[in-house]
Amino acid sequence: MKKISAVVALIAVAAFSATAFAAVPNGEAIFKEKCAACHPDGGNIINPKETLKGLKNTKIILAKIRAGGNGMTKFDAKTVSDADAKAVAEYIIKTFKK
Ligand code: HEC
């Protein structure tokens, strides 16, 4: 009996971590797919003054993703989910410091 419940517990843990892993959005991958065309290396090919370097505030990045404007694509929640947008914002803050 003990063995069986241990095996069941193991399977449950394995299944849980697999879903948990899949559910964590990869900020870098999303950035490369949706943002890097205009913001290569955190720069800005359309408006070189508006780079992504030195940004510190997640909320400002999230707002820009949703609002777009002045040459930037507007991304709605279907294109970039809230979780993805947050992951991208965190990736930008930790990657493009200067
Ligand atoms: C079609 C080109 C394009 C794409 C794609 C694009 N951007 Fe932008 N982005 C711009 C332009 C142009 C600006 C400057 C807009 C302005 O002056 O208001 C900008 C500005 C920004 C800013 C504000 C920078 C600052 O210094 O305040 C952030 C943050 C940003 N983009 C993030 C993103 C993210 C995240 C993505 C991907 C989900 C993305 N952008 C995709 C063109 C783009």
C-alpha cells in the first residue's frame, strides 16, 4: 500500500511540474517573436530615442504594449496575454540595462 501511494504521489508531482513549467511564459522568446524586429538589442529602429534601455517600471512597459502608438504596434490580450506581457516586461528590465 505504501509503495502504491508513493508512486501515485510521484506521478502527481511530475504531472504538476510539467504543467507548471509549460505555464511559465518565456519572456526572451516572446520578445524575439513580437518585439525584436523593431527593438533589436533593446534599441528602436523607428525612433532611436525611444529605446528599451534602462527601463525599470513594469507598469509603463505593460501600458505601452497595450497602447502602442507613434509607430509601435498595439498588442491586445489575444496577441500577447497578460502573463506574456509581464514576462516580456521583466525580460526587458533585466536584459537591457544600458
Ligand atoms: C512595429 C515596430 C514595433 C514593434 C513590433 C514593437 N515596438 Fe515598442 N516601440 C516602437 C516605437 C516606434 C516606439 C516609440 C513610440 C513612442 O515614441 O511613443 C516604441 C516604444 C516602446 C516602449 C517605450 C520605450 C520608452 O523609452 O518609454 C516600450 C516599453 C516598448 N516599445 C516595448 C515593446 C514591446 C514589449 C514590444 C513587443 C511586445 C514592442 N515594443 C514591439 C516600435 C515597435
